[in-house]
Amino acid sequence: MRKHLKKRYLLFLLLLLLIPFLVWLGSISTGHTKPVTSKEVAAVHITPSATPTPTTEPENTPEVTDNPPFYYMSIGAPKIDCTGPDGKTFKATKSDCDAFITYWNDHPKPKAPDNPVNNPGGGSGGNNNNGGSTPTATPTPTPTSAPVVNQPVIDTVNVKPCTSSSCSFITSIEVIGKNLEQGIKMALLQNGIRYDESTTNNNNPDATQTGANPTTQLMYDFYHLPGCSTFDVMVYYTQPDTRSATKSAAFSTICNR
């Protein structure tokens, strides 16, 4: 009986020692290792690998300015001097040059409008004032008319009877006319000699105004006029007014005074 218990005890002890060994052996066979903590993960620095940038070789495209675009290029074909309808020359393959000239001929540039100033909006009509094809007429300025200046007119010249005690050397002259406005004066002309209220040929002065009816009548007395002489009568305004009128051979003086 005691032998039997001792045998059981040894078997039990052997099992206790065998279990950890089997567990350790199983972990090695299945590839399990010790669990990794979060601190260990954080300590590992992973450097990402750089992604290579693809490189592309530039296309051998000719530089063309103010010309229609190419829709294809014959890469690798021999280049020639291609001259477009505008006179510009560039390097291109023969097929590309032919395609370029064909495109240019099929798409001509639009013509400029005949009157771009009067038709800034373009178009062919409509309610838009800037879009119609009919130019807007420029109004012609109306010239400003000069003020009407009435020229004096002599209708008749009369030698009036003298009523003075000195009639022997006084000649009274009356002018009837039009536009004989205020400030108008009278003068007599004879053989290049002038007689008026500012001259002193035969008297000081030679004449004096004696009366006037606005716009129609003017009266003067002239002193010591030579006898048997014919006179021209002139009415005039002083400067800067240059209006005047003259009646030739208006009257004659008597010979015996």
C-alpha cells in the first residue's frame, strides 16, 4: 500500500514538471513570442520610403505664335521649314505643315467691321443702341448768328431856312433817314475837306448839332461854308462804332452869300 502511494506521488510530481515544459514547447512551435507593449511600439521609428517622381521627357513641339493649334504631331519624322500664310516660318514635319496650312485656310480670320467707331457693340441690329449696324449721326452744331447791326440810311438832305440873326454865314442842314440812333453825328465833305463839330477850317467849330428825332432825323448848323460849292453829307458814329452812311452831292451853297 505504501509503495503504491509513493508511485502515485512521483507520477503527480512528474506531471507538474511536464506541463510547463509542454506549454513552452507549444509556444515555440506555433511562432508565438512575448507580447509587445505600447511603449515598445512607440519607441520604434519607421522611416517611410520615398516615392520616386516619374520623369517625362518634353515633347518636341514647335513654337508657333498667333497660329492655329496642331491636333497631332508626327514624332520622330524629319523636320522641314514650314511657312504659314502669315509669312512666319517654323520647323515641323511635312504632314504637320500640310495640316497646319489646311487648318489655316479652312478657318480664315474674321474681317474687321467697316465702321468700328460708330458700331462699338457689333451685331446686326436689335434694340441695343451700341449693337446696331447703322451708325449714329453726329448732330451738326448750329452756328451762332452775329447780332444784327442796323446801318444808318440817308433818305433825303434838306437845306432849312435860317431863323438866326447871323444867317449870312449859317447853313442849316436836315437829314431824314433810318437807324439814326443816339450818338450819331453829321459831317460835310467837299474837295477832300471835312467840316464837322470837331474841325476848325472856317470857324471854331465848323458845325453844331441843333436837333434830332430818334432814328429818323438829324439837324446841324454849319458856319462859314464856301459859296457856289457842292457838298457830300455823311452821318457816322464815333469809334469803336464804325457805322456810317454818305449821300453824294447832297446840296450846294449859293454863290452870293
